[in-house]
Amino acid sequence: MTTTAATTPTTSSPVVSGTTTLPTTSSGSSAKAANLLSSSQIAGNFQSFLQLLTTQLKNQNPLSPLDTNQFTQQLVEFAGVQQQLNTNDSLATLVSLQQTTQSTQALGFVGKTAVVAGSTASLTNGKATWELNVPSNSNVDVSITSSNGQTVFSGTFPANAGNNQPFNWDGKGNDGTQFPDGSYKLTATTKDASGNTVGIKTQIAGVVSSVDLTQSPPLLSIDGQTFTVNQIQSIIN
């Protein structure tokens, strides 16, 4: 299913290399700092408690000894708090490792052509491509609009059932006007067996040009749009 142009988008050089140092995320640093502060505070309180306990034991009245059950309960409570802080430290470490893994994985996509769910593609040098998931053999109504909402192209095309069917647009309107490079949105619909209008899911394919590691999760830049790693449906090359 193509219009007058049927070429694939050109690739661009990646601006982030695999040797880029992975930054420490603010969320991971904040959690680690909070845990260190809490651990320091509880350690100081525990030492103060032991000193008070020792002093009280040394100066207790032999005829009226202090209640050891109460001290034991307090010791157990302090131990429970310390265990919780240790658990928090372990969770913070796991979160940091996960963020590092996500960053490393994201860097691996730079320079590759990725397919993501979306309806807005970039027209570059008179070439724009979408992929359609057509549910059944039917006629597909296509409408393409510019970034300001203007309809620049529309048409009806026969299509067989199948996923990832490319639709190529050469940037020309119905009257032959050549539109400038930029972002364009494609909307595709068809009719079901009952004659009702149903939407067709679309994907776009583009080269991952850069990765923003300051975000969590990292954001991949594809044709001027940002996506997370989880939004990538497939890698073409």
C-alpha cells in the first residue's frame, strides 16, 4: 500500500556513544543519602540508649531492681528498626542496579532503527513512512494532517489483512502540492463486517538518534519524539 514515494527513511549518526558514562540518578542518590542519614541517627540513638541502660543498671537499687522486660522490649524494637534500615539499603541498591541496567540497555539502541506505536512520523526529504495493522481485507481510509491540524492528504486504498504493512507518503497533497519537511500525523480507518468504522493501529519506524539518561527511565529520541525502552516493539537493524 503506497502513494507516489516508496522509500525508507534515511538514518542519522548517533550522538550518544556506548562509551558515555552512566550518570547517577537523582532519585537513587536521594534514597541512598536518606538511608545513610537514618542509619547514622539510629546508630547514635542506640548508643545513647545502651549508655543510659548501663548507667541505670549500675545505679539501680538492689532492693528494687529495674524491670528487665522493659529493657528487653526496647532492645528488640531498636533491632527491628535497624533491620528495616538494612532492608531499605538493599532495596536502594537494587533500584540503582536496575537504573544502570536500563541506561545500558538504552544506549544499545542508539543508531538502530526501532518500531514504536505511534501515528506521527517525520517527513524528511519528501519521505515519510507508517506501518498499519489491518485486521481484514478491506479498503483503508487514510488521512494525513500537519502539526497545526491541517489535512494535507487523504485517500482510500485496498489492503490485505496483516500487521506492519508499510504506508509511504511522498509529502505531496491531493492537488500535487509539495509540503515541507516536518511532523505529520496519519489516521487510518476501515469498515468491519457490520459496516461500522473502526480505527487501525499504526506504528512508526525511525533511527534512535540519542538517549536522555537524566530521565528515569531513560528516554530514546526517534524522529524528534521521545519514547521509553518499553515502548519499542521491534528493532529492524
